[in-house]
Amino acid sequence: MPPTGSLIPADAPFSAAQEAWLAGFIAGIAAAGRRDTAADDAPAATIDVLFGTQTGNAELLAGEVVAGARAHGLGGNVTALDDVTPERLAAMTHVLVVVSTYGEGELPDNAGLFWAALQSDTAPRLEGLRYAVLGLGDRGYDDFCQAAKLIDTRLEQLGASRLHDRVDCDVDFEEPAAQWTTAVLDRLAAETGATGTGTGTGTGAGAAPVAVGPARSPWNKRTPYRSRLAVNRLLSAPGSAKEIRHYEFDLGDSGIAYQAGDALAVVPVNDHALVDTLLEHLGASGAEERGELAGREIRTPSKELIAELAERAPASELAAIVAHGDRSDLDSWLWGRDVLDLLRDAGSAAPGLTELLPLLRPLQARQYSISSSPLAHPDRVHLTVASVRYGRYEGVASTYLADRVGADAAVGVYLHPNASFGVPADDDAPMVMIGPGTGIAPFRGFLHERAARGAAGRNWLFYGDQHRATDFVYEDELTELRKRGVLTELDLAFSRDQAEKVYVQTRMRERSRELYGWLEDGAHVYVCGDASRMAKDVEAALLGVIAEQRGRGGDDAAEYLADLRRAKRYVRDVY
């Protein structure tokens, strides 16, 4: 039978294949006519949506904002902040900025160059620009949404006019982000006379839907996929000060299609014993109360709880540290202490369960860099995770996986794509990977990916930890990859195997000439691991290598590294 609504008569003497071909031909002519009509119907205004992201959330939202703009009859472009020059910004008329904050109030990696240009004395005036800013962050940090605040303020200082107040989103960002998007686009549509429907992802009347950015998966923090934990294997050897484990999650019928460089979010479950101990301390019991606490962060005290306890017990040690205002002192004092410890320290001044619950944040999923390649392991996702144990204090998700998930039990997971962190598209491009400790995770996936693709590009890994005898994870795999020629260079830095500590940045400086040669040959440089110290030390070493080899000073080295960033040849997955 002809397709429903077909112009081909039911009794036409065509075979099914001929009818399908003719139906497609006629549909193509009709689509061409619609495109001609749409071409005469130019969008009322073009919206530039600029994003700055560390883990991909802001990029995903930016794509959804543009899809919404097009549905409103507005034109829309999505651009990373670092790809926008001051001159290009000055030529824009309507700008929506979606930017995350990571670490201690820092701009994400693909927004640093934009911010440096924006705050310089040579930044252009922007009186012709209308803008709005959406910030993504975590209220658990002092500098909550600092990147969004900085950009919002600076655009105003340069003369741009705010078309909507900035909205700062906590970790549960979906609802406030959707409200901001709707309010901003409705206002723009009204001001410009746009005539779109305001729904869907179309590009205007009669146009076909347009996909902008990565599609959302059906699996997310609210509806995670229940994946079977197929493998839980200890990687570190007896005697190690660390406990690093290899996990494999069965993707089953999830439809999850991951890429090397993506992250997997794990939805943890609180330790029932800790929940019961906390309930006992609070003089509470019952399934409802247990359920309330089980869904809250009870390991890491929230800022709200700390402030409340400092106010309730002004003579306490905690109150004195809070009053002093030194964040590092507070962090040191809190290390190894959980909510129960703070309640015990507060004594009779501590709140009861009813008062406590609003001061505890909802339990959040934990994201881990995927350590496998879909080409090598299409049906499973591998993770490389260090179990956090410090006396009675334990990491929520890491010990949940290590201790409390039985063999072949199900764990709630969902994919967290990271489009900016993956192997080079060019299989011939050299690749330098710097990832001590569990920072090796994505690079194991990268190496398996390049092996499966038969990539000819050279691969260099800088890896290290404390002791070679106990902490050299995946040693057999790396040795085999070297024998096969997949891993061209392997530089190891085991910090405590000698009197003087040696780190990956030490090895980088030792091989300064060769490393710079790889950069000149077009190498992509990747860094994964601790953001607070390692990533900064590695960047300082990289700048030192460039400055030494070029012999043109620090400013030249900084500009060389900036060029690598612009070319997406220096990217980081840091936390």
C-alpha cells in the first residue's frame, strides 16, 4: 500500500519499492517548496548562545536554548566562549551566556581566553548588545556561580543592557534553567515580533525540526538506568596506601552509546549503618525517617549546617574557625568529619531531625571518567575509582561500589557526555596524556580507542602514583600496548620510591625537548586528575617547557599555550 496521505493512487501499477521511491521523490519536491517559503521568512532576530563548560552541562543547555529560540521564530547560533573574539562579540546584538563554575570560583577551560579578553583594558564598548546570563554551579562552594557573576557584571560595565536578570542554578539545574530559557525567549520573541510557536525545535513556520547539540538520554539523575555491576576488581596491590578498583557496568538494553572521554554518573546509596547511627543519635526511628536521611548528604556537612551549628554553639571550636573566616582552616578542620561528628560536637545545641533535614542537601550522583572505549567494549562501561577511606569517614559512592553492591547487583547510572574531551579526530595526530593516579582512567580508554581504530598517531603517557610495586595500575595492559606499538612513550613518576619526590611534571621537564617537538608536530595534550594542585603544576611545567624551548619568555609561552587551547589541542578533565 502507498504511504498514508500519499499522492500515488492505490491502484497505480507500481511495485512497493517503486512506490516508496516515488513517495520520497514527491516529498523532496514538497520540502524544497517549503524551504523556498522559509527563505523568504527570515528570523526576526538572531540569538547568539555562548557557553562555557567543564563537564558538558552548559553546552547541552546552550543547544536546548537555541532549539527553543528557533521554535520561537528566532535565529540561533551556539558557540563556545573561547571561540568568540572581542570584535565578534561587539558585532552581536542579542547574547545569552550559559556558563558553569568549577573549582574555587574558576572559569571553565573553554571560557578562560574569553574572560581574559573581556576584562582587558582594550575590550570594546558594547552599547549595542542586549544579554542575559545563566550560571551553573554548586552551593557547596563559597564562590557559587562566580564565573556567571563575573561575566554578567563585566558585560554591564562595558555598556551592554541586561534583558533578563541572571539566574544562578545549583546542582539540580534543570527546572530553573528551563524557567530562565522560557522567560528570556518569550521576551525576545515579543520584542522582535517573532512568530514561532514557542514549542519544539523547529526553525520557523513549515520548517522541519532541527537537532541542536547532543540529544538528551532517557536515563538521568531522576530516572537512572539500573545497570548490573559485572566486575569489581582491586587494582592496587597489598601494602598500598590506596585502594583503587576497576568496575565494569553492563549496558544491557539501555541504549546508552558512550564515547571515550565521557563520564558515567553513579547514583549512590548511603551506608545504612551510618543512617541508623545518625537516627539513634537524633532519638528518631522509623521507615519514613530512615528514608528521609537516606536521600540526603550525610557524609559531607553542608554550608548551611555549618553556619547553623556555629550560630547555635558560639563557644564551639567550629564557631571560632568560622568566625576567623579562613576557608583553608575550615577545610582542614572538617577533613574526616561528617554530619554525625558535627552534631556530636555541638552537643545539646544541635538541631533535631525536623530542623536538621532542611540543612542537608539532597544526595547527588557522582561522576567518574570512563576508562574504556566503546570500540573495544561496546556493551560495558569501565570505571577506575579510588575508594575514599579516612578513619570512620568514607566516600559515599566509592565505598558504596566497593563494599555494599553485591555480585551482579544493579546500580543506578546514567551517561554524562563530554564532547570536548576525546581522542583527536585525526588518527595521525600525536597525543600526549598526563594523568597520575586515577587520572589514568580516560587515557586507558583513549589507548584502547586508538588501538581499535588502527590509528597511526603516536601516543605518549605520563603516569605516576606513590609506589611502583603497589600502585602501578593496569601495568600489564600498558606493557602490552607498548609492545604492540600503540603506546609510543611511557614516562613513569612514582613519587615515594626515592628520597626526592618525583611527579609527572618532573618527567615533563626532563623531556622538555622531545615534548616540545611533539607540540610542534601537532600533538594534542590532555590532562586528567586533581584540579587544585596537579593540574596547575602540570600547566606550569608545560609553560616552562615551551618557554625554555622557544627562548622567547613567559608571555610568548602563555600565548603559545593559548593557541593550543583555541585549537582544542590542550584540554583538561579536572576535578
